Amino acid sequence: MPVYVRKNLMSITPDSLSNLSSDEDDYIKDPDQLIDKLPQPFRLVDKIFNRLFDIAWEICAIREAIREEERSKIRPPLYDCAVKLDDYGKALSLCESTDGRYLLIGLPNGLAVINAANQLPVASWEQSDSGFETVKACLIGVQVYFVATIDSNSVLRLFCCAYEGIHLIKVVNEDLPEGSKVVDVQLSHEGDYIAVTIENEADTWLDVFKLPCDTWLRELENAQANAIKEQKAAAESAVDKQEAGDDVANEDGTTGSVTKAVSSQPTTPRESPMPPVTIHDVQLSKPLLHMKIKPTPSVVTASTSVGNQLASFKTTDDGNIIGLGNRHIIQEQHLEMRRNVFKQFHEEQLRYLPKDVDKPKLRAQCLFLNPSLILPAGLETTADIPNSIAVAWTGSTNICHYNLIKPVKDIEGKPEVIWPCSSPVTALATSPCTSLLAIGQNDGTVTVWNKQQGIPLGVSHTSRHGEVNYLRFITAAPFERPVTQPYLQSPKVVVLVGSTDGQFCLIKCGYGEPVRVQHLDGPVIEEPEKFTVIEPLSTMPQVVLLVREMSEISLMDVSKKHVLCLAALPPGYQLSSPMKPIISQAGNAQMLYLRGDKTDDENQPNDAEESALFVFQLRSFPCLDGYLQKASQEHGPYVAHVTVQKRFDALLADRLIQQNSRQQRMQQRWSMLRGEIDNLPSRYRVSTPAIKA
């Protein structure tokens, strides 16, 4: 430690007082002041700038080291072997069929269906007034598909694609109030229900339609049978006319030659194979409106059926007050009074708030839940069809659970159960068996719930500055996930998470295991690019298709945190609308279709089309050979207990299995406790007085 000594100590007698140094310049002074002659205000500013410069230099050094590390890594291969399809260059949307056989293409003038493997046209439906910007499909029978489309005029059309034809079922907007438009549609996995989000200038609501799939299949079979009969009758009529013409020719003296020629043929036209039958103009049954769901209020208030607070208190013993929204004690008048008091006390501060604030559009996120472990009491069913729907509205902290099995007296449904959350819900996902539920919130928190047991499997914070906008359960096949009895349900759960700030991670959690969050986007050296598409491949769930906002297309193995390859369009083309690209997998993850637009390149030929549809054959990528050999279909559903009694039996069986191990643990604990008591000093022991006879 430096010691500061006064100057001129060697002189015995100072010459004058003016030659003496002052304490401010000479005694207990800051070492920096020896070389710093700036006055105090500027000296402080100078220190701040030097500190900022040092911090910035350290950050630059760290980023340069990360860049050098990235440059030293082996770059993933880049494939630009896309095949151009000229007929569908103006595609507005793409959708793969559930079984992977076909690709549905929304065009400016209608809808087209092509074979996903060989790109041959299968069926088409033309319309000239608007283009189909949204196409969704599900499988309802053997090569029978239900298709829902939304065009540029917000008109929802329902189709049935079967027997190489597209049949219009219904235009939903015809039954809506004037000025209403459809903004979104959600389909259940098996096509039993659809949920349609509708809005107008004053309100937004959700209509749930029940689809008569069995009736449609019978009507299509009858139409096919009638078409086959008509085709046979037409063929027989043509043969009769041909035979009548031959008889006329025989009367002219050519009987012998004709008879010889006919007898030499092994078969007759009546025995020739029939060409495939195409059904036209089939009238299918209309779907029925099953339920209308309106947004729940931010605060659940009292029901009109309860006259006063005394009546509310009398109903507290039946257990229906909390969460049902029927008999709450809080009145709307009380809330209005609290708002007025708040405005009166904070009037000075409220005037600084921006007046013209654009509120986010009200949208509904919904999940159709099959009979499973998540089933609440009273919703038992034996059929493998959705029995309830979970709905979360924009900005709401509640997830409302509506029953689809019970007959409703009023078309406007009321929630059976309300699941509250700590912050507004921004994303929902469920496992294939719908027994596990993942909830993403606007503060970056993701919670994985086992609703049957009422416990969270994991709660983790995935993003600091963004909200969760993507959730997806990944199939258990690529990960080591043993099952536990009595449920065929793995103790490990893997969820893929995406956020609005570009964060991309994998959450691994399970029963009695710590939550692990694995970030998959690598070290962040700058502001990360946002992901516009995150989609696991259907037969290779550990391989995820990623599209960034700068049009980079890549395939990543999320189990190894490794980018397998990159895909690029031919020179002169770029991915159309990177923020909302038109891209889809097809053919059970064997093909990748996407639309590319022409760039402003001077070397581009003038006769090049403005846009084109390209297809990549993923099976030709060498980096995917090992994954394609182990490709598997979607993981099957877990064992579901569809009644309360079966759920109780499963829980009791689980307790009986654990009874032996519980008794052993109790004996070990008693022996450990007795050993600790024996090791205590005698003065700490409590002597038990002897009992005299």
C-alpha cells in the first residue's frame, strides 16, 4: 500500500509559508489525482466514459471470441436442389393431409389437391372472387378428408374431399349476422368438432360446430354406389348401340367376317374393367351449431340468480362458489365504485397516460380434449371423441373448460371449470393423449400440468423480454423415457418452446425430477433473429424445421442441439414473406414444399415468373439417412381412464404397489431414529419413571 509523505521534510526551516504545499494537493490524496488535473465535475464524467469504454471493449472481445469459435466450427451442408412447380406459383397457403398422402394448395382462384409424392393433380375447386389464405384439413375416413378454408374476404367454407373430388358442404358466413367475419378456425384431431372465431365491430365470440362425419361417410358411399350404377348403365347402353350398329352392318353382306372377328376376342366390352368413379354435386348434411362461447370477464362477478349477499353465503357449503362463476359475492356495482374511487385519487397521474392506445385484437386459443387423465368428474364418456374444450382469450389469465357431452339448454355455453393462471395466457399445447397440458404466459413462464393428479410437472422461465408464442410436445421416441405403472405414461416430458424475442429452447421435466431448460439457439452475440416457423417433422419428431425472419431455412436435431443442414432456393428466388412464409412438409416428412418470390437481381432473366412453388425431396438429403431409417409414426395415446371409477381403481392399484416399499422405508426411519436416540448423551435423555404396582 503506497504511503504519502509531506514534501520538503528535509528542510529544517521553510523559506516562506507560500512555498508549503497544501493538504489538498499533498496529503491523503487519490492516486488518480497525481496525473489527473481536471476539476471535479469533469473528472467524474471522464471516469464514467472510461468505465463505459472498458465495458464496451470487454463485450467486443467476448463477441469476437464467439465469432471466432463459430467460424472454426464445421458449417452445416447447404442444399439447393429444389424442383420448380410452375402450375402453383401463386399459392397463398399450403396444408398437408393427416395421412401425408396429399397436399392442399390455396390459390387465388380456388383450391387444388395434388399427390404429395409425385406432384400429380388429384382434384380442384375453382372460385374467382377471392383467394384461400388459410387451409386446414383432417382425416375423417379412409381417404376422406374434411377441409376448412378462409379466403381473403374472411369467408369460411367447409369442404369434403373424397373420390378424387372436392364437395362444398357449407358457407358458414351465410348464417352469421351482417358485418361478421371469420378470423380463425380450429379442427379437432378426428374431425368431430370445429371451433370458429368470429368478430364484428362490437363483439368477438367462438362458435363450436359438431360435424356429422358418420352421416357424411354414408352419403358419400350412397353417392358412389349410384355413380357406379349410372356408369354401368351408360356402358351397357353404349354396348347395345354398338351391337345394333354391327347388326345393321351384317345385313349388308359382311356377316362372316364380323362374326369371325368377334369370336376371336377373349372378352366383350361388358366385361372390361370400369374406370375410376368421380362423384359430382353431392349434397352433404350441414354441420350444426353446438355451442357459442363468449369471452369471460376479467373479474367473475355475481350471478343474477342470486338476489343478495345472504343468499350467496347460504350456498357456500355446496362447494360451487370458487371457480364456477355462478354465485360469487362480488357485485358489479362494487367494482364500478372501486374504479371511480381509483380515478378520483389518481386523477393527476392518469392524465399522463396515452389516450389512444391500440388494444390487441381479441382472439381465442382453444384445445379439444379427449377422454383422458385430465377428465373432471361428471364428464365421463366411452367414445374416443372430444368431450370438452379448453379456451383462453387474449389478455385473460383464466383457461375456461367447457363441456361438449352434456346437453345444453342454451346455445351459449358456460364454463364447467376455470383454471386460473398468474399472468395472461399466450400459448397452449396438449400431449397426444390430452392428459398433459402446457401453458405459456406473457412473462416467459411455461408450466406443464398433470391435471389428473393436480400437480405441475415443471415450472420454468424461458425468456426475459418476450412472451411464449409456441408450444409443442415432442414424441417420446427419440428420448429415453421409461414408463411407470399403472399408467403407460412416461415420467419424462419434453416440450418445445418458442418466444417472441427469438428464444428457442427445450424443456425436460418429469415426476420427481428437476426441470431442465436447454436453449437451442446457441450463444447470443447480437439481437437474435425471430423464428417464424417451428415445426417438428411428423415421422422424425427430434428433427425440427426452422425458418428465421431473414429467410434462413434449416433442419435441427433438438435432442443433440445440432443443425443438420440448410436449404436454399435457386438463384434469383427468395422465400416469400419471411414473417409468414408459405411452407409445409408433406409425404410423411419425405417432401418439403415452399413458395419463392423473384428477387430484384439484375442477372435474373426477364422471362422468369414472379413466384413459383418449389419442392425439396428430404429423402435425398444425406444428413437425414439415419433418421429416415428410424422414422416412426406419431406416438400413440396413453392409457386413458374414461370414468371416475376407473380412475379411482388405478390410483388404489398404484397405492397398493407402493405399500411394500413404504413399509420398508418406515422401518428404516424408525431404526435411524432409535440409533440417533441411543447416541445422545445421558443428560439429554428423559428417564421414564417406573410404575409402582
